[in-house]
Amino acid sequence: MKNMLHKIITGKDAKWSALLAVGLLIFVGLGCFGSGRSSSSAPVPATYFGDWKGSDGSTLAIRGDCKGDYKSGGTTVDGGTVAIDDAKKELSITFFGIGPTMKIDSPPTGDEMKLGGVIYKRNGGNSTTDTKKSVTDTTVKESPSPKTANKTYEKADASRGEIPEGDELQEMVQITLVEFNDAVQADDFTDFFQTISKLWQRQSSPAKLKDTFQVFVNGKLDIGEVRTMGAEFTSKPRVDDSKGFKELVLEGQYETSPNPTKFELKYTPEGKNWKLTGIMVDNTR
């Protein structure tokens, strides 16, 4: 493995791992606070993000920066601020105070929600098959079998917020980092894109991932050793719901040579499975 310096240095003393900066982009993209909110307003959960079409022909787009668009009949709002009022159970999209406010009859479940009596369906939504694929099903075929791939265990149910343990936890982290490493080695993030969460996919593309992680490609990062190693967790795996949605947080390291490979991985539920929403890797001294 190449002993490269995978860091971004800002200012005189501030040192950040390359993916710490990347991680901020990714993690912030899955929950947001907009401007012009009332004291009862809540962050817009990532489950609302995407392009929606209403049963009445209206269209609604909600983006990760809490901006959005709305079109219905003669009403059009472009680049408005999206806000959710928890107390009133309302969603608004306004530009300088002008725009619709809709009652949240049913928050998003999968790719459907109901606002103001109108049923909205997300364009390009998940199919039942997609949401039920397991991490093992979608990844072992694409990468050489990790050390734990042949283990059998009862999988944790992400829809209930259950945290993976033992062999499942080891396999989960190992497969994620092996797939990431394979993408870096190939300088192609097409396959890696297919393994990340739908939430992240809606805000990204294989080309954007390649651009984001190009620093590792240029630096010739290679952490292929993790295929045959076990991870050491530096903090207890936990589920964080502070952003309005469940997020599994895993932190630890592999004793790779010559430098350890530290990681922070974040996953969100899709059906019963945990899917990747953020990744931070540090292979420096």
C-alpha cells in the first residue's frame, strides 16, 4: 500500500482528512435548516427530498439545501425556501413569503406522501425489489469475497432501528470499504454508486462521486488489506435521529500497514437494510 498523505490542509494549523471535508458535504446533504423559519419549524427530513408529482397534476421538488420548486395551475414558485412547521403539521414552499402552505396529511412513506389532500409520488422512486435487497446480495458479487462473507447470522432490521452486531457488523463495514477501495483503484464509481442509499443517489451521480473522491485516486490510496482483516470499533455503534431520520453511525479502524485506516460510516434504513449515506476515511499517520 502506498504511503501517501491523504489530507487537505487549510490555513496554517488546520488539518483535515480529505474525506472529512467530503463527509461534511455528504452528511449535511441529508438534513437541512433553511432561512426564514419560525421558532416551531423543524429541519426538513431527507425523506422529503426529490421530485414529486401530485395526483392533481401539480409538481413539487425539494432539494438538500432546503430549497425547492412548486407548480400548480397558475401558481409557480422557483427556488423557494422549504419549511416544515411541526406544531401545525404543515409544509410550506415560499419565495419572499409568497407560496403555498400545505397540510401534511401523511409524511413520506417510501415514495409516497399526502399534502393538502393531494397524493404525491416521487419520480424515479424505489421499487419493492430495490428496497429489499440486502447489502450482501448487492455487493459480494461485485467484489472478491471479504473475510466474513460466508458467515451466517440473523440480520438486524434497519426499519426498527436495530444495530448490527458481531459478524454482520464486521461484514457491513468491510464490504463498504472494499467497494470504495475498488472504485478508487478503477477510477470508476459506477458500481459504488449502485450500493449507496437512494437518498444519496438523488443528490449525486457516478461522475460527482468520482470528482469528490479524485484526491484518493490521484494519491493512489489502496486499502485492499481490509479484505482479510477485522475492524476495531473506537466507539459503540449507535443510531442517531437528531436530523429527523435514523442514521446508523460506525467509527473505528483497521490496522493496515504502514498506517492504520480510520473510518466513519453512516447508514440510513431502506426497508429492512442499512444503506450508506456518508463515508469518511483517513489513512494518514
